[in-house]
Amino acid sequence: MNELQGKHIVLGLSGGVACYKSAELTRLLIKAGASVQVVMTEAAAQFITPVTMQALSGRPVYGSQWDARAPNNMPHINLSREADAILIAPCSADFIARLVQGRADELLSLLCLARPTERVPLLIAPAMNREMWAHPATQRNLAQVAQDGATVLGVGHGAQACGETGDGRMLEPPELLDELIAFFAPKHLAGQRVLVTAGPTFEAIDPVRGITNLSSGKMGFAIARAAQEAGADVTLVAGPVHLPTPRGVRRIDVQSAQNMLEAVAQQAPEATVFIATAAVADWRPASSAEHKIKKDGSGQVPQLAFVENPDILATVAQSERARAGQLFCVGFAAESENLLAHAQAKRARKGVPLLVGNIGPATFGQDDNALLLVDAHGHRELPRASKRQLAQQLIADIAQRLESSIP
């Protein structure tokens, strides 16, 4: 997806071993549709060469305020005026201090100071040793930079080049790409608290066996990410899946349908939107064996009795807050046939304003899909696209319904 199509990013590199990550970040930004102009400090050039960054960005790299390539000999003005955003990655402790002090004795800090603050946002991705990160001076400077209008991105935790372990690592390039995409995304759901369920549930037969389904959780995770990018406070209740948690999303891992219901019941009182994408098992064994059920050689097959699992969506949709219009509920239906008819019937049965249908199980685990949006007024299709794109379209649709107060 070209999620940054048409965006022009000034990527600033200050001194630090994390400069090696900036090469991959440049590649990802361009792949996402952005154009990238690299500006490096003298210290950054000690860690990665301008030649490398020029080859990856396809543009000459700037490093001096005296660079005569600018027709008016003012690269600090030209570069900052052309940008849709300035991203400093890595941003060293020294460079953070320079920003606080308003230093203007080299090109990168100079163009940050000269940027039109109302039009060109500044984002910084700190990178430094854990002790430098924790030092009160650094924390004071970060607070001041944020107060001055910059967006301070988080840091990673882990092994550092010095051999120590802790906070202070620069975020990985895919994480920084996500942060930039989220920064530019329209904030359709600003102020909303969104609760999403995703993935399958696992209903234990014994300690090593159980009943589950083929849901990968990809659609639910994409929706959680899109909601967060749209400005919402997002909580994701996930069944047993192997997917990374979207940045900025709170995740609660559960196993069974009963576990999921308990987690949802705890979070729903604070939510304003509930999106139930999880493929919850309809039934569970009436009892789970304490130990593994073993064959005894007799050919006898264990007889399993089942009970119906709780209906999480219907439970939330029938809550007092949902009936009062304080909680907008969205259900999902995966069907193998007669999608529209089954989706319409499920929407009426569950009592939700919006039901999203998709053909399953063929789409389980896939990266693309097509969706059918069914409400009280009819239905419309979201044509086949990546689940990421579909999630963004669905979130925009939900936001429009919330704004217009039309279910």
C-alpha cells in the first residue's frame, strides 16, 4: 500500500550507531510512496556514509548549511519549506539538547528551527544508551521538546551496541514507518474508546487437545491498528494467534470463549465502540479432562458432550449502554454460502446496528478479502482488497456513522 503517497519527508540523521537502521527506514518510506530527502549531521556521517543514503533515497544528501547546490544558498529554508514532515531518526541526546536550546550552527538543527511550525511537523526518534536515556537532563529535554511542539516517539528495550541492555534503542524501521503512517492518518475516531476482539477461541478437551477454528486474527488486528491510527484509544482482546500487537494498542490475550467474555465484560463499560471480529467457538466440551485422554487399545472412542458457549456480541449489544446508544456494536459473520441472507439474519438476531459479512473459511489466514456491510437500511460491498485497506475503510465508515448518528 502506498500509504504515504505524495508525502515528502525530510529524514534527519544525527550521530549514533542506529544510523544503520535509517537505511532500511529510507527504503520502507519510499516503498510506502513517500519521497525522502536525507539531511545528515557531521557525526552521523561517522556511522553511515552519505553515498549509501543517496543511493537509497535517490536524492543528493545534504550535510552543510553552506551547500552551494541550493540556488539561493539557503538549504535550511528550501528543505524545510518543501517538507510534509521532518523526522529525526536517530535523534541523539546531543541533538535533543540542540533542539531545546534552539541551536542553529549546523544544517539539521538550523532547518528544524527554521521550519514553519504550523505546517511542517517535527518528529523525533530518540536513540541512546540506557543511562543517557534515563538521565534527568535527557528527560527534561524531551519534555521541553514535546512542549515546543515536536512529537517524541517511543524507544525500544533490548540489547544495545555498548553491551548493556535497557531502554533507549531506536525503534525498528517498520515501527517508525507505522508511526509516520499513523501520524498522517485522519483522526476520524479521536476521543473514542474502541474494543476489538480477534482470532479464534480454544475450547479444551483435555490438557493437550481442544476445539478451535482456522481464524488467523489478521482482520481483527488490522481493524485495531486502523482504529488506533484514526485516533482512538484501542483495546484488543485476542484469542490464541501469533501476530505482533499493533503499536499503541493494549492487548489482552485469552484462550476460551468464557475467557474472552470475561475480558470483554471488564473493558466494555469504558468503550464507545465494540467490534467483534473474533471467531468464537459456538460450543465447548461440557467438561475438560484433568489428564490427557489416552487410547486403551479397545477401539472405544471417547463420547464428548457439548454445551453452548456464551454469545459475546449479543451480550454486549443487549447491555444497557448499547441500548442507550452509548456503545456502538459491530458484528462479523464468516459464511460459506448465502452471505447476504445469513448476515441479515445474524444482524437482526444479535441486535447490532452493523454486521460485516465475509466469505469463510477461504479467507482465514489470507491477507486480502472482500466485505459486505449490512445495516437496517440495506447493504453495500467493500470490494476485494488487503485486510489493511478494508480495515481502514471500515473504520472510516464507522466514524461516519458515529458522526451522523445514523446506525
